[in-house]
Amino acid sequence: MSSVIPLSELRDKIDAIDAEILQLINQRASYAIEVAKTKIAQGEQGSFYRPDRESLVLRRIMELNQGPLSNQTAARFFRELMSACLALEKPMDIAFLGPEGTFTQQAAYKHFGHAVKTVPVITINEIFGAVENGSCQFGVVPVENSTEGVISYTLDRFLTSPLKVCGEVEIKVHQNLMGQIASLADITEVFSHQQSLAQCRHWLEKHLPYARLTAVSSNAEAARLASINHNTVAIAGIVAAELHNLTVIEKNIEDESNNTTRFIVIGKESPSPTGNDKTSLVVSTGNQPGALYKILEPFAKLGIGMLHIESRPSRQGLWDYVFFIDIEGHSDDKDIAEALGVVKGHVNIFKLLGSYPKAIF
């Protein structure tokens, strides 16, 4: 029978490890400062953030991880460490679809860590504008939901923007009931965005059949209202609860547990290949027979995975469409470059939106 280690001894071991971890974290931070000095000396300007480098580091951490922490937990820890170190090099402003407390802000924190400054703006168009004019280094915009489909305006905005897709983030859309009330029986009104109310319809019918359901402009606004109105609650994400000091009464009340929103990171960077990449492009063929087949054939012949295709009116002619396409791989990869070269010869408009690392966790 193995002996039990005394609690005091275990705590001493943990304290010693914590001291060592802290020393190593600060040593890493000091190297990050030196990296910044070297980049400045070499004439680098703008953001020091490199999406491909960040992705490679996080994937390496997950490969090295032997537990008992999960790979996702280890990656999240190092994401925050890298975020803090990068802030020592040069702080970043990240535009997101506000107000504060939205899922878009949650996506920004998941991708960049909490050491960045998140800047709320009112519309997707303004996110693009903030990055285009340089007031923010990057922006985070929603592009697709697993149950609701694509966010059309995000795609359309790429037709006129010089920005690139630099990365992607996936957020499981967990809806949480939050407020300052201890009992469901005391709730008289539920605030949330109309879409979130719809996503929680069955739960609300079962548990709060007599509560008034009030649709508001955003889940963040719902949380704000619940913080100042007696006997009311909000349905929103965890970030909104933290922002408005609300207690999460019930977690994950959405009817569809796999509801996921995909966000993309927009900026002026062109990430290098990592081996785990996606490429996004937009093309227009004009209204001609077999046009779509000619676009897709080169990818099929070279064994390139097609991840997504979406058509949108080009607004340049009746029944004229553009196609937004996501494929496996990086535009610098040999087969991808060859396929894209063939596609260019069959289309009227060709625009490479970016090659970027796949979402990690």
C-alpha cells in the first residue's frame, strides 16, 4: 500500500514549482522584448504579430503536451502567455463587432489572448474601415454560423477591401441565463437578441413559460439591462456576464448543442505556410455554361480539398454571380499554386483573400 504524501509537503512542492514557472515566464518575456528590439533594428514597422508563428508555437505545445492537462487547456495557457509577451513588444488594437460582451469579442480574446485592446465598433463595415485606415492592426468579423449559414455582408465587403484573411476562430455558441436572481420563479422578463431567444426557445418554454421575452439589439445590451432591472435576466455569452457582474444561473441552455460560429481575422498580413492552412478566394465567371465546373475541376484533379463554396450576386449584371471558395492548403504550396493558376485562366475576376492557419481549438 503506497503512503500518502502529507498535504504540507505537496503544497511546498507546488510553491517551489510556481516560483520556477514565474522565473521562466519572466525570462521568456525578457526575450520577447529583445525580439522587439531586433525587429526595430531591422526596420520592421507595424504589428509584430505573426499569425503563422503563433499557430506553429501553439501546435508544437499541443504535440509536446503529455497531460494531465488537455491539449486545449495547454494551448489556452500559452495563448495568454504569448499575448502578454507580445504586448510587451508592441500593444495591439483589435476591432470587433460591439458592444462589449459579444461573441465577436469572445472570439477576439480566444484568438489573440486578453493582453490586446479590443475596440468595439458598431458595424462590420466599420471593422474593415478601422483596419484599412490603420487605427486597429486587426479586426475580427463573423463569417458563418453552423445553423444560420453565412454572414453575407462580411463576404460582400471583401469585394471592395484590400484586406487579407489572416486567421480564423471558431466559437461554440453557448447561451447562458444570467442575472442577479437566485430562483427561476422570481424571473419576470428575459432580455436577449432575437436570434438567441430563438435558439433557446424550447428551454424557455419548459423553464420560464410565464416570463416576458424581450428582443434587444445585442446579447451584451441584454446583460446590461439585466444588471439594472429588478427580476430580469439575460441570455448571453460568458464575457457579458463577466463585464456586467452577473451570476450565471443556467449554462448552455441553447436547443442545438453544436451551434458554432466561425469568425475570421482580417488585416494586412500575409501569413507564411504552416502545414495546416486554408486558402480563401473569390472568383467571377460571368453567365456562361460550364463555368463553375471549370473552376472546380483543377482542384479535383490535383486532389485539393474543397471546404466551402458560396455564391453571391456580383451586383454588376443580371444573374451574374461571384463565388467565395475555401480550400485546403496554402497558396504557396505547389499544387495549390498550380490549381489557382489554372482557375485564373477561366474567370473574369480572381481575388485571393488570403492563406492562413486553420483554427487550432
